[in-house]
Amino acid sequence: MFTGIVREVGEIEAARRSAGVTALQINAPATTPGLEIGDSVAVNGVCLTVTKLDGPVFRVDLSPETLRTTTAGGWRSGDRVHLEPSLRASDSLGGHFVLGHVDDVGRVNRVKRLGGARQVTLTATPGVLAQLLPKGSISVDGVSLTLDSGPFGRSFTVTLIPQTLRETRFASLKPGDVVNLEVDVLAKAARSAADAAPPAGLKLQDILSRGWRR
């Protein structure tokens, strides 16, 4: 589990494919000293397992499913990526609960300057948009961001403050860029509970017809 607070922007040194698995070597001098083999690290919001350590460089392996369902299939040597080690019980929760399980890939539609800040509009699938809450949270490439007001018809907007622009690679975001999206797990739970709620006017016979017994 993570919080969506980026600890370092690392750089992919190499990406090699062998036996159906893609191995990434990531240079991260501020992150690697605290890692052990088997630890989880969020890389652009994707939860990956550390398989090797070599000085300031750590290695993670990507499965074909990860390559298919995230932006990882487009990662190349020289790319900069957001990094966050997994949350420890003693850590502060500065963002929101992030699992590192990407729901879908979104696309940047527009970037608007607001003084030193930037408002970014992103398109997403209906399944993602249906679970968003105005002023709620969303993870974009592993960064915990606050949603602007809805409604969320075909897109949503987030505002990047100067601090976020300094500490992430979002200063270079431009229309057409693709990003990993993860909906707030608490919003998902609330939506699931609402969908499962019995309809108004439910009668005993309706309950029995669904397999329940007295």
C-alpha cells in the first residue's frame, strides 16, 4: 500500500525482455538504500516487486499483463518515473490510500496555466469516471491528486500546485500523454455498497426469491 506522495523521480537505465518478462533497471539513489529484495515500490503508480539491488539501482520485473493494462509497455531507457516505497505503519498518510493496482490508462487532453499552477484535463473510460467524487482523490501516475468539481462526463480535471510540479515530472505534461489512473479505494467501496443496497420497497417475497430462507 502507498500514499501517492512521490519520494523520488528516478530514471530507467535499461529495459530488457527475456522469457516473457521485461526487467527494468531504475536509478534511484534516494530510494534504493532503504529497499530490500522482495519490497514493493510504486513506479508511476504501478506496484512492482524489487528483484535485485546494485548500488543506487534496483530492478523490477514486469509481466505481460502489467505491460498490457498500464503505461509500462511504453517505458524506455532514459524515461523518468515517479517512485514511492510501500507504506510502513509508522509513516504519515500525506495523500490517500493507493494500492498500486491501476484501474485504467488516461490521456491528457489539455494543460492550462494558472499562474504558477496548472490545471490538467484528462480523458478516462466511463468505468473510471463513474467512480469519481467531486473534491475526492485520484492517483495519476502514482501521485495523489484532488479532483476538481464534477460533473465527470467524458473527462476530469486536477490542479497541480507549484510544489507538485517541482517534485514530480508533471511539469512536462502535454496533450496526448498517457498516464496510469487508480480510483480512490474508499470511493470504490462506497460505490460498491451503494450498488449492492436493496431497492426501495423491497418485499419479503423478493428476498426469498433470491435464495434467502427464514
